[in-house]
Amino acid sequence: MHCKHLVDYLVYLLVRILICIVQAVRLETGARAARWLAWLMADVAKVRRGVVDENLAHAFPKLTPQERRRLARRMWEHLFLLVLEVAHAPRKIHETNWRKYVRLNRVQPLVRRLLDDRPVLIVTGHFGNFEVGGFVLGILGFTSYTVARTLDNPFLDRFVNRFRSATGQHMIPKKGGYDQILDVLGRGGTMTFLVDQYAGPKGCWVEFFGRPASTHKAIALLSLDNDAPMVVSSSTRAESPLRIELATPAVADLRETDQGLGTVKELTQWFTTELERMVRRAPEQYWWLHRRWKDTRPAKKRKKRAAA
């Protein structure tokens, strides 16, 4: 145990040193480094190249192999830029200057519901810079709670959570945090979820880019059981690093209109479709290295669903 504790601390120190280096680098210099690192990861090391290429081939069947490789390289560039932005955001974005870095687009439906007494569910995916999006939401004065997996390294876990909670975004552990989620919603609070994670064979199976994708049922259930409007949100990088566009392209509120979203299946398919629309507008900002479309259901069930 003592040896693991020491290793964890040394890894934490290494990460802190790297972040200090990143923070010392100008954004423009970091952007050039991100392009070089993206080429290294995509074309030289070929990290998860098979998974990325398979996902892109299914999502965008008209792309040529060369176009898919270019898109994969741009995805890696986006991931390195995300780290760069997360490192710089606490030092650059403040209550007095956030307009310099953030552009708001159709956020009135979200703001109106955040100012209401009812609980709110904000849903997004591994798209754009969702970390900076949550950070900015706190700067704008809105407290939120996010479910996140506790990191195995306790030093890194505390460090990451300090960034997330710096402006009022509180973490709830993915394992064993359900009662805390209910407490937040019961108090009329705001929960945010990443909704594009594989949920296993017993998840809610919906279509995502024309393929069955298992999605967690609990997100739709929380909305339906707690009379909580669901707001789809995006935090997309605009023209350059740390220039973020916050948008809320869609809202599901059963009190206001009958959208045909009264079941878990309907609501889950709805927010999955909205996420797909977001990704199609900026596909290079999505995490294509996820095994999002794993289908571990028995073959008989797959055949029955296909026939239906």
C-alpha cells in the first residue's frame, strides 16, 4: 500500500509539472504543438487507429480512407487542445472578462429553467470542451452537480475535482452516488450528464449514427420521475483555442408541450439524436476513440431487434 501511495504521488507530481509547462506556453504555441502531437498519435503511434477508423466509417460511410485519416488526426488535435484549454481556463476566464472567450448561442431556454425552482438535467456528450463548458456555467453564477468516476489515483482525483469545483461545479461519484443525485433534484438543483457512454447489454438501446447504441436508462428516468426539464447543451470550440460557443439547441419539458417523449425509450432516443446532430456539425470535436457501439447482447436478441 505504501509503495502504491508513493507511485500515485510521483505520477501526480509529474502531471502537475506537465500542466505548469502547458500553462507557461502561449495558446498559439500550444495549438501548433497540438497539431504535431496529433500527427504523432494518429499517423506514427496509430493509437486506437482501428477503433477510430471503424467508428468513422460507420458514421460517415461516404468518406474516403484518406478523409477518415485526416478527420482522425483532427480529433487528436482537438483532444490536445482540450487539455490546453483546461489548463489555461482558470487563469484566463473570470467573471469580468468571460465575454472575451465565450459566445452564447440560444441559451435563453436553459437560463430560464435554471432560474426556476424546478430541477434541471443538462445533457451533453464527449463533444467539444465539456470541461470548460461546466467551468463557464459556474462563472455565469449557476451551481451544478456532475457525476464522474473517481480516479484510481487519489491525488489526481482531488486535483481534477478542484478545477471542476472552482466555480461551483460539484462532483458526485459515479459509484454509490444515486442518493446524492436524488437529493440534488429534490432541492431543485441542476444535474449534468455525459450521455454517450456505453451502458452494457441491459441499457436502453437507441439509434446513434444509424447503429444500435446502449445508453443508460437512469438519465431519462430521473427526468420523468422528478418532473425535470432536460436541456441538451454543447460547448464547441469556435475560431481558435479557448474561444468557446455555449449553445442549448434543444429542450424537452413535458409541462410545456407534448413532444411524444413520455417514455424512457422516447426520451433517450431524443437526446441521443440531438447529440448526433451536434456531432455532425463539428465531427472533429467528438471522441471517436470510444467503443460507443459495442453490442454485447446475445445474438438472438440482436436478430429480434433487427427484425422489429
